[in-house]
Amino acid sequence: MKKTKLGEFEELVLLSVIVLREDAYGVEIKKELEKRMEERLSVGSIQSALKRMEEKGFLTSEFGEATQKRGGKRKRIYNATPYAEKILNEIKAIREGFWSEIATQGLKTI
Amino acid sequence: MKEIAPPKWARRLLRIFIHGEYLEEIEGDLEEVFYDDLETLSKKGARKRYTLGVLKLFRLSLLKNLKWIYKIGLIISIMRTIRLAFRNLLKFKTHSAINLIGLSLGLAVGALILLYVIDELSFDNFHKKGDRIYKVVTGSEGGMETNAWPVGYKLRTEFPEVESVLYAKNFPSNIKLNHKDKRVDQSIYYASQEFFDLFSFDLVSSNEKEALTAPFTVVITESLQDVYFEGDALGKTLTLADSIDFEITGVIENFPENSHIQFDILVSFPTIEKLQWWSYTEGWGNFNVRNYLLLKEGTDPDVLQSKVKDLYNENNGEWMEEMGVSFSVELIPLKEVYLNETYYNGFGPKGSGKRVKTVTWIAAFLLLLACINYVNLSTARSAYRAKEVGMKKVAGSSRKAIISQFMTESFLLTLISFVVGLVLMSVALPFFNDLMGKKYDIASFGAMEFVTAVLLLLMAVTIGSGFYPAWIISSLNPLNALSGKLNKSYQGLSLRKILITFQFFISSGLVIATLLVINQINYMRTKDLGFEKEQVLIINASDAPRGSRRDVLKSQLQSISGVYNVSHTNALPGRPGWLGQWAYPEKEGGEQVDTEYMAIDENFVDVLELQLIAGRNFDLERPSELEAGLIINETCVEEMGWQSPEDAIGREIVSPSQRPAGTVIGVVKDYHGLGLQDIIWPQAMDYRSYSYGRYFAIRYDTKQTYELTKGIENAWDDVYGDYELEYFFLDEDFDRQYREENQLARVLTIFAIIILIVSSIGLFGLISFVALSRTKEVGIRKTMGASIGQIIFILSKEFMILVLLGNLFVIPLIWYYGNQWLNDFAFHTTINPAIFVIAIFVTALIAFITVSIQTYKTAKMNPVSALRYE
């Protein structure tokens, strides 16, 4: 069960990987998330989420091009696995289930 | 923009800590962010943010030795276990000390013996073709390391599975190297060129193809080159025996210490054709060549062995039958040559498989006894630690954890003991070297094999001592343990009894064995040998030229004050006879008698104080007897089939080899020409070969040995000034034959003492526990009026019975093996039952003293405090 666990922040990172497609590497993911969350993120937080998810099998990765700005170091482009998409869908379905119920009952606390 | 870069130290930090696989990507990301930041922030701000970014990277999933971090918990728990183990060791100081003494003695001795055994077993294992090399020897009564001449030739020509055959033969032994006026003993052998096919000794200079091929060429060792030649000796000339020049065609690397082949000079085999009798195909009865074989790959040595075994029978069967002897060809694998017991090694050092086995057993026993101490003390103590174990179990500790706690304790103690043992080893090393005839130093402890073996030993000792107690203690039921319902010595009691019995079984066994060996040595030293070995000084004149100068020397020696008589002879008790050869005179009917044949002069009988029991000695007044007379010993009379010594006088002895042949003029009482290991052989002595003499035996009757040797030196310098004088005392030289036994006695004595100490301190520790647990009983007994003596008796009884039992069990065993050992000596003592009594008395006394010290303490206690105990 441990492997299927997907944390909240991890879910967000995963979603940005899917959105960014072939641009999905560390800095770009960071920018994307900072833009949407309106919050500063560290390289470390993104990286550790990426590595964790890769180990759990949500992501695959390969080296991309190197740029001068990166001091000649290559990027690592991430890709979501079909398994990740399946889990994301499941999570979405669960949430939607909740929300549709909440919609009928109305939110008690706001 | 190029000049502005992220702070270096942060980057370095990154490289140190971040997992290598992620480094490139993360470093790139950080730099990209840094340069992006530069567009919006100041240089300082960007750098600050970069540093912050680096610091924020310290997450478990990104760090290098991630696994190690997870192990911190484990390390902490191990540290805690070790700390606990330490506390427990310190809590029971006496017992820890007892175990420490036992184990460190055991480990020191065990490790030293490991060093020795590894060294002995490593002999000759460096030859590349070693597993295909065999030494050819002659199986016969006693066994000979040399073969008849045609054996090597047959092997070389008639057996296709043999790749090559090496011939090696002693160079006449009385030749010394003569170079720059120095005359130094060298070991010199003839060797055929196959030497380099077989053995992996490298030539430092010259090529292998030419070395040892031409006559009058030699190969010398590097060390010889260093001593006698400056720089390269190749092509230089070496003069042997004052007269023969040899060309040096090769210099060979020095031999490793663990080679059974050691020499200074190899003379090419073709040289033998020019110097002495030789033959490849003749001489089936002439055993003086040494052979080594190299088998072709894939040859089954057993098959070859069975094929070659009967070579002597097939080729020389009739002669052998006539002589009543049997010979067979035997192959010994190279690696077994050194430790082989039967066949002498004329090529270098000789080990002893028996000695290796003996010391290994003793070391194993010693370690075992030290482990037994540990087991006994720990199980005895188990009741005192039951509460601790019970608590732990209640708190949820698994049995595995408790076992590992106890194993840690024993490991820690073993380790500390080993450190102490190392100190003991270093201190004992010179003594050990002396005992074993080795040259180890501290550096020998660093050898890979030794370190590995010692680590295995430590593991074995840890498990051997720790596992059983850990198992027992961890099996306690926590309920019983906590409620204190345990019988104080409830567990392992019968096992403990067995172990104590075993300890004293071993200790007394060793004590008895030591006494037995010492007894036999005393017997050999003091037995009447039939001649008088005291007060005889021998000059070895083997190298000095023969002829009339010998007679001059003899008369000069005789005139020295304090000299009673001088004999010039070629044989001495304790030294082999005439060139070490046997003669086979025929008795009536043609059967041959193996006889030791010696050439003596008219003073021999007088100097050695032999007893003539019939006939008379050689007399210079009777030249015909000097020419054809023989003096024989009693055994010879018997073997020749004559009635009595008187009957033998005037009889003729005929011998195919002309020696010894003549008329018997005298019979001497049997005397021991060899050590008491050997029987007394028939002996025949004649006078006519007297000029072959090698020794001057000088009987003296003065206490002023300094004056005496001074006089002898002067006489020698007068006659043979250019030769070195070599002299020794007959008694010392003769007793050298008992070196092996003396060494055994020393080894046994030392180990018997150590083992006795280890067993006794173990008993001491145990008894202190038992006495403690019976404190209340003692208190009650005392109030009821028991005397201290009675209490000591009650407390000691049980243990004394065990000690005696151990003694009783070992007696039949020693009786059996002791007699076997003694039977190897042709002349030996019988096992004196007194040594059993002595051994029982000694071990029982030591045990009793040990036990009494403790029990006395308990018995003397004030009964009031004894009753309050607990």
C-alpha cells in the first residue's frame, strides 16, 4: 500500500509534470507551481518529491539537453507513467464523489 | 555574466552530500534558478538564495548515504548493548577477570600456534606446477629418501605420463667453498637441468636453458653472490675442494623460508661423470640419488604409483630375495614432503606432522577449557541475572535480542582478552621461537592468512563460550525469573559437572603425559649405554687432509697434560658409521647379516671404555691381527649364529664387499651406538681402514677443560693451522639425538602448567558462586555446631569428586597411548604407576587449595550475617 500513497504536494508536482509535457524538468516544474500556488518553493522540495515519486513508480525520467545557463549541466525530463495517471484519476473520482455529495448537502463550515 | 557564479563553498557542500546520481540535474537546476534570479535580484541576493536552496536540499531522499542514516537507530542500540555488556563485565569483576585470564592465555597460545601451523602447512606451496610434482622415495624398512640409480632412468624413459625427472645428489660432503682464503661450509648438490622445469625458482641472471647443462658449471644463490662476489657473479669462477674450477652460469633467487629445498650451490649433473661413479642404468643396489618427478597434466598419480611400485622387484628381484630385503618405489606429493614423518629430507629443513598435530590439539584443548570456564561461570551466574532477563522479557524484548545481548558480552570479553593476548604473544614470541625453532617476529602477525585465521578463531571462541549460556539464560520463563522462584543453580548443573570433569580430565592427562615423557628422557639420559660418554672431547677432522699428519696430530694430542688417551676413528656413537653405509657379511649358509661397519684404531675400545668380554683388542705388536682382525659386538655374535663370545673368537667373517672380512679377535659387550630410539645393530670393527678416520676422540681426566682445549688448539694449529678446528663434547653430541623428545617435554610442561592454571581459576570462580549460594546453609550448620573443617569438607566434596573422576577417566587413555608412544623407542621405560599417583595428587592438591580458599572464607563468616544473607 505504501507505494500507492501519493502526498498532496506530490500530487501537485505530478500534475505539473503532466501539464508541462516535454518541458517537465526541475526548474520549469518549480516555476509552474510557484505561478499557480503563488508561493516560493525551493529546488529541494521539488526534487525530493520527484525522487520519491520516481521510486514509487509514478514517474520515469531521462536526461535532456544542457544549456549554458545551467553551467553545461543536463536537464532531467520527467514523464508520468500510465500508473500515475490511473492513480490520479482514482483520486479525482474519489474527490468528485465527495464534492458532489457536499454540493447536495451544502458546506457547513466556511 | 560569466564572472558571476554561485558561491563555491555551497557548491562543494552540494557535491559532498547529494547522491551522485542526482547531482548533475540538481546542480543544473540550482544554477538555472540562480541565473534567473540574477535578472530580478542583486548579485548578493541571488547568491544568498542559492545558498539557501542548497541548504534546503538536505532531505533524506536526496542525500548520499541514505541507508546509513536509517541505521543510526541500529547503531544506537548496538552502542547501548555494548555499554550494558561493559557494565555487566564490571559488575562481576572476579568472574570477568577469571574469564579474561583464561581467554587471553588461550587466545595467545592459540594464535601463536596458528602462526606456527599456518607456516608449517605453507611449505612448498609456491611452485606453479606444485600439484604435479612428486618426490620419488624408496619404501623399505625405515624408508629411504634416495633411490637406486636406474629408477629415475626407468621413470624417464618407460612411463609416458612422466614429463620430466630431476636428479639431485649430495656433492661429496667434506668439500667447503674456498674463496679468498675463507673456508665456509656450504650446502652443495648436484642437480640436473630439469630443476628449472619443475620448481618455480627464478634465475636472477642467465637463462634457464643453459644453466646446469655443461660439466663444471654451477648455479649459486643470490646471498652467496652477495657474500663472495661484488656484483654480478655470472661467468666468474668458483673453486671447490681447493682444486676444481667451476664456471658460474646462473644466479638463483634466494629461497623463501618455507621451502624444503635450501642450498647454496647447485653443480651441473654432467659434472658427476667426470668426478665419481655414476650410471643411469646400472646399480639397483646403489641408493644415492634423489629424484623428483613432474607428471603430465591430467595424470592420475595413484595409477602411476601402482605401476611403478614394483620396479625394484621387476628388475632386481633375485638379489633382493637373496639379501632378504624389500624395496618399493613410492611417490610423495611435493606439498607433503616437508611434513612427512618417514622420509628424511636431505635437501633442507624437515618438519614434523606429528608435532603440528600435537600442538594443534593442545591449543584446541586450552581454548576449549577457557570457553568451559566462561560457560560454567555464566550459567552459574544465570540465576543472578534472571531478574534482568525477566524484566526485559516483560518489557517486550525478544529472545533474539537477549541472546544478542549476551553474545555481545562474550564477544566483548573475547576482544579484550585478545588485546591482552596480543601483548602476551609479543612478550612470549622469543621464547616461542626458541621452543619451535622458528624465526617469527611481530611483523609475522600481519600476514593475511594469519589475520583471517585469527578472526575466525575469535568468532569461534565467541560462539563457543557465549552461545550456550545465552541460549540457556534467554530461555528463562519471565514469570519464574521475576518471582525469584528459580533454584539458584537450577540449570546446567549436570552439564557443569561434566565440564569440570572434562577440564580435569584434560589437565591431568597433560600432566601425566608430561611426566611420562620426562621419565623416558631421564631413562635415556641415565641408562648405561655400554660406553662412557662423559669426559670425551671430539675433534671433527673430516676436512683435514689424511696421511701421516694425522699420526703427528694424534701423538701431539696424547702428550697434552690431562689427556688420558686418544683414538682416531671414522665412527662415533651418535654419528652414522663408515660413510653411513651398511655391510652385509654372510653367515654360514650364505644368509646376510645387516651389520654396521666401522674403522677404528687400537685406542677406540679404551677411550670409549667399551668392555671386551672375549678375545683381545687390536695390538700394534701383532701386525697380522691389525691387517685381518675384527672386533664384533655381542649382537653380531648372536646374529651370526655362534654359541658364545668365546666361540666367536677365531671365526672367519666373509663379506661380498670385502668389508668387513677377517678373523674375529675380540668381542665387546653391546653398547648403544645410536640413541635409545634404535635397536643395537650387529657391529664389526676393523683396523686396516683406520686411515679413513674422521674424528679424534680424546678421553681426558682433568677438570681444567680450559687448559685442555687450549692445548688441543695449539696441537691442531701446529699440524693443521690452515684448517678450522671443530670440536665438541661427546655427551652433548650424543644427547642431541633426544632433541625431539626434549622439545616435546618442554612443550608439554609449559602447556600442562597453563592448562592447569586455566582449569583451576575456572574452578575457583565456580566455587565462589556455589559457596555464596550456600551461605545460609553454612550459617545454619555453624549455629548447629559444625566446625570450619567440616564445612570446608561439605562444600568441597562435590568438586573434589569431579576432579578425581577426571583423573580416573584419563588414566586408561594415557596408559594406552603412552605405551604406543613408548613403543617407538627400542629401549624404553615402562609406565610407572607412580606418575598417575603424582598427577592425581598434584591436580587434586591444586583443586583442593583453590576450593578451600573460597570455602574457608564462607565457612569463617559470622553465622549471624550468613543467616541474614538474602
